[in-house]
Amino acid sequence: AETFQKMAQRGIPTCAHLGLTPQSVNKFGGYKVQGRDADHAQQILNDAHTLEQAGADLLVLECVPTPLANDITRALKIPVIGIGAGPNTDAQVLVLYDMLGLTPSRPPKFTKNFLHENKDIPAALRAYVDEVKRGIFPADEHSFK
């Protein structure tokens, strides 16, 4: 929080990231949903409030249960961007190679191969944008309970 405060004081826009942070995946014991138990969910919610109060301009929630993402999105004034956080965040993001089915290993549950049903990459990108705008993606099969 102190780092976010200092950056905000200097007018530097910041994006906070909670839940699964891939750069720390080994500390989490692998690619696992974060915030499933009540204590951990409460800690993530508390951290979100703390980061917003410290001056974060937006928050990315990755690989958290949909109900937790809903609670955080409703509680914060800053935009909440979901990646594997269900359909009710303020916006959605996917890693490009995941959404194109180019993931070298097993793709995360929260992704969808948009290239599979489209003829080329621009069409796949348009399909992704369209499905997010219409509330089709992410669906239940791309979310965690």
C-alpha cells in the first residue's frame, strides 16, 4: 500500500493485481483459485480496499470465485478488471495466446479459444469483444464458484 501511496502522490497511474498473480505462482503452490475459503476471501477484499485507499487507479482480479469478485466490484469505486473472476466485474481481459488457443500447456479454465470458431485472428478478437459486451463471455464454465 505504501508503494501505491507514493506513486499516487507523484501522479503515477497504477494498476493493482490480486488473486492469482502468475509471477508468484510458485508461492501459491501452482495455478490455483485464490479466495475460496472465507478467511482468504476476506483478506483479498480487505487488500482491495487498502489498495484503493492508497491510490490504485484500477484493480485486476485473477482466478478468484465469482461471488468474491462481485463483492469487490460492488465495494470499490475504481474499475475492477476480471481475468477468471466471473462475468460481473467492470471489464474483462484475457491473455492473447490463451484466447487464440495457443497456450503451450493446458489452458486455464477461465479461457475460451475464440480462434476455434472464427476464420482468422481479427475475427477471433472481434468475437471476444462482442461476447464480452453482450455478457456471453465469461459464462459459468469460465468461472469459479
